[in-house]
Amino acid sequence: MSNYTGAVPETKRKKDWRDQAACRGTDNDAWFPNPTNAAGVQAAKAGCFACPVMIACAQYALTTRQADGVWGGLSEGQRSTLYKRHRTADFDNPSLVRTAVHRALRDELNPIHSYRDLWDARTYPLPDGHIGWKGASQNFTFHGSVYTPNQFAFLVDRGHKPVGIVRHTPECAVVECVNPRHIADNAERWQRKQAEERAAALDAAAEELAS
Ligand code: SF4
Ligand SMILES: [Zn+2]
């Protein structure tokens, strides 16, 4: 919300972004809806999106840590998230503010931004404990990296990227299954082979002792 009736009298301040504010002269309350009033917040944001000084307004609100209202297209919750991500001094940089605002608005339009969100959105249960992947089982890009569904399942479950190729274990023959327990990367296959060889050697030694 443009703050042109603030401490600096209108007649004495230099011209700045506030002179072009779309909300200038409008009902002040419209930019201070109750945060639980989703329709009110969206209406205020719509006004901001048509405002020629949206980024300058967002920068003002962020640098002065405005707690209430919609400013520069950002709700109270979105600014609060940005306060956690950045130091106040960071907002002196207009290009950082522009990127932060665009990111907040993009996240609002596309709420799938965490790995877990994507996992929940793309997977569905199959019989016998298998887990299916919705849509084409092709490579896709997420947060700048390219994954196959199996690579993504591995990353979400193990917390690190796979080594080499991710394949089904011998126990799972369901092509579209991405159950993390039914897949392994090169490192895990090698560990499994080592364990099987060790077990076989121990069995052979035990048999030899018994004979
Ligand atoms: S971005 Fe929104 S709150 Fe800021 S000046 Fe423009 S209309 Fe007013
Ligand atoms: Zn499976």
C-alpha cells in the first residue's frame, strides 16, 4: 500500500514511486484485508499486478519490514517467508527484490515446490505394495535438475542423488513401479552383491566345517 500520507508531508517530499501507485486515492482498507480473507487478499494483489511500481513498493515494504497488508503484490505471509530467507539489508538490492517477488508469485501459482509435494502429486498406490508414477515415465526437470521417475524416487527416499543407473531390484517386475524399496542404484547393487558373496562364502565354510 502506498504510504504517501505518512511522516513526510506530501507537499515536502520529492516525487517517487508513490506518485504512480495504482492504489493512490483508493480505499485504503482494501489493501489491508484480514489475512484469513483469501478473496480480499487476492483482490488487493490483483490491483498490485496492474501497478507500474509494484517492485518499488515491494522493496519499500520489505526494507521497512511492513507487517500488515498487501504490498507490491505480496501478502503478509509471503513477506514473512522472505524475512526468514533474507536479511533486511538484502532488500536494498532491487534485483534481489525483483527475483524474490517473482519467485513468491511463481510459488503461489505453482504450489508444487518441494520434493515431497511432487512425490505426493505424481505417485499412486498399486496392488502388492508397488507404487505407480502418474503420466509419462519420461525424464522431467525439477528445480533445474533432470530426473527419471526412478531417480527422483531414489533421491526423495535416500536423501542423496543415485550413483549410476537406478533399476528395479529382482523382486519387482512392475515397469511403472517407483517404490523406493524396489529400486537400487549402482552403489546399492554392488553392496548387495558383496553381501550375497559374503553370505555364500560363510555358508560354504559352515558346510565344510560340518562335513
Ligand atoms: S504495488 Fe500494490 S500496494 Fe504497492 S503501490 Fe502498487 S497498488 Fe499500491
Ligand atoms: Zn514394485
